[in-house]
Amino acid sequence: MRIGIDARLVFYRRGGIATYILGLLHGLAQLPVADEFLVLQSRGHDDKLFPNGFRRRGLLTPCHHRFERL
């Protein structure tokens, strides 16, 4: 199964949801799972915060953008 995780808030503001997303990604990286995880992030952001083993896709819109639903 392909699972997408919207991680754009990690670069928007620290704390709360951003901390949860980072903890979730680090926890999922340690599991022996056959699923494919896709981390969705804003284009141009440094992805060194994320653990290895995830595919990454840059989105055109940052979080809280009026066109993000498109």
C-alpha cells in the first residue's frame, strides 16, 4: 500500500503538529513494513529532518495556502 504523509507543517512552525509528524516519521522508519511511505513537503525545503527510507515529493503550495486543495 502507498501511504502519503503531509509534512509541510514541519517547516511552517515548530511544536505541536510538526513535532508529532517528525515523531511519527521516525517511528515508522523503524518498523519492518512492506508499505511505501511518501512524504509530501513544500518545494525547496531541506529534508534532512526526515529519516531515510521515505520517498519525498515536493508540492507546489505551502501549508495553509488557498490553492492547497487543488
